[in-house]
Amino acid sequence: MYDFITIGSATQDVFIQSDAASVVSVSSVLRKSDFMAFPYGAKTEIADFSRNLGGGAVNTASNFANLGCKTSTIIKLGCDEENAVVRRKLEKVGIDTSNVINSSKYLTGFSIILVSFQGDRTVLAHRGANAHVHEKEVNWDAIKNTRWLYVSPLSGVSNQILDLLASFCNENHINLAINAGTTALKKGGKYFSKILKSAQIVTMNKEEASLVTKIEVRPDTRDTKFSKYKIHPDIINMLKTLRQGSSAIIIITDGKHGSYCYDGEHIYVCPIYPATVVSTLGAGDAFSSTFCAVYDKYKDIDKALRFGSINSASVCKHFGAQEGFLKFDELEKIANGAPDFKVEIVEEGELAAV
């Protein structure tokens, strides 16, 4: 019996940092967008470079394994030399590879991560075999033999099995955690609401939540100041909309502003744990998978949010989405040593006044 099986992508990630990168901000009445920019037509010097294994399913499986959970992963690798490299790396960290799928047609996924001087990143992704997982290739018997299925973003053709995975978990009483990604969310709220009904934990970032709910988080204007609220009213609306007809724990992450969680009774507001940021790649995977593992162990949302934030911050200190993972005792020690790092709980009655 597995504790967790993850399903999603596996990639070889190349990290590139250049001090020549500029961050350009563009604002409108409804939104603010940031862009990473390089001098057009120029040869740009690289300040730092590294190569690591990544992808949502691999990142989360690695974290589950590091936390002592019996873990397997369902990923699809290409017909190339990277196939054996990825398998060896997975086995080295204690992940069962018996459910890995081999492609005879596509290459293993590959990403180039451009890291800004602020630590944020832009990812250039080639999905490769990740986008071509089919129903008949999935080991459904293995999924029957796990307590949790963690679904990371499924792209391309692979996304067509998301509703099958949700139904299968529901029918077989398997706990389901989902970080769906934009491919699924673009199908709209009506489609995703069916998935939510089968899930126990759902995580997405603010932009993804806006995409599926069609709710924009309005910026401050001259006449209206949303920043006076501890929770933006539009975030509250997103959380409640996502949980309609579902009993899932809903989590929305918001970068440097932390995360918000709704269990149907309370909204939890968790700040980020302070860290010197080298790269934010993998921070979301570390947060969401740590939340799942801690919640599974303690059934404590407060602790799961704090531990998730601490582990996410540790990953941000390193290049590589799987560098810096902490174990349960290390997370506990850091949390106990930071009594001022707290999750704020907002009662349902207080929300109506916002």
C-alpha cells in the first residue's frame, strides 16, 4: 500500500540566471502584469547555470518521499537517454518507478528556466511525452493500492484523463489532491466543479483561481482601497465559489502574499516564511505536497499551512525544484522556533462584513 501516488509531468530543467534581465510592469484598471525582458538582438551573459530534474509529479513525489511517505509516481518518459537518467534519480530518493510509462515516440519533457534578479522565474517548457499519457497506459490497479492520489498539472492529451482519475478515486474511496493547472481550468467552472466534488484538497494559484471562477482581483484605485483588508474581498469570493457543491479544502496561493485556505467554516491566512530567494521554481509544489502530507498525518490545517510555507521557503533558497526539502522533525523545529509565524483564522461571520 502506497501513502501517495503522484501523476503529472517529469522534466529536465535547465536554470539560467542573467543580471541583464529586466522586470517590466504593465498596469491597467483591472490588472497588473509583470514581464521579464532581455535586450533584443543582443548576446546576453549568463551569471549562473544549473541542470536539475523537475516537473510537478516528480517534485511532489520527491517531497513526499523525503517526508517518509511510501511514494510512487505515474509519469511518461521519452525514447531518449534522459529516460534512464530520470529513473535513476527517482530511485535514488526512494520513489517507486514501477508505474512509470515509456514512450516510443516522444522525448522526455524539457524546460529552460529564466531566473530574474528578484528570484522569480519565467519557464520555457517543451512538454514532450508529458502531454501524451493515455487512459490505457495508467496502472489503475496501483492507484487502487494507494491512500492518496496527488494530481499535478496534466497538459495536452494527458488532461483528458483528469475526470477519469477523479471518478476512479471517488468510486474506490481514494483520497484525491489536485493541483490542476491551466489546461483543466480553461475548460471552465462547470467542468472543474465535477472534479472538485471528488477531491479532498485542491490547490491553485491566484491567477488559476481567477481563470476558473472568472473573478478578477481588483487593484487599489484612487477611491477604493482593497489593501485595507487582510483578505481581498475578491479572494474570499474565489474561495467560496470554488467550494460550492464540494467538501474539499480549497487553497489559493498568492506568491509573496502567502496563501489562503477555506474549509467551509473558516478562512485561514498564512504568510510566507521569510527566506533569501534564489529561485521560486518548485516552491508551489513544495508547499502543496507538504500541506497534503502534514494534513494526512495531523488533520491540522493550521500546521499544514505553516509547514508548507516553511518547506516552500527552504526550496526557494536553492536552484532546483527539489533542493532544500525538509523532513518532519526539521519543519517542527523551525516552526517551534518561530512563535511569531502564525496563521490567522477568519470566522465565517466576519466574512460577511467585508
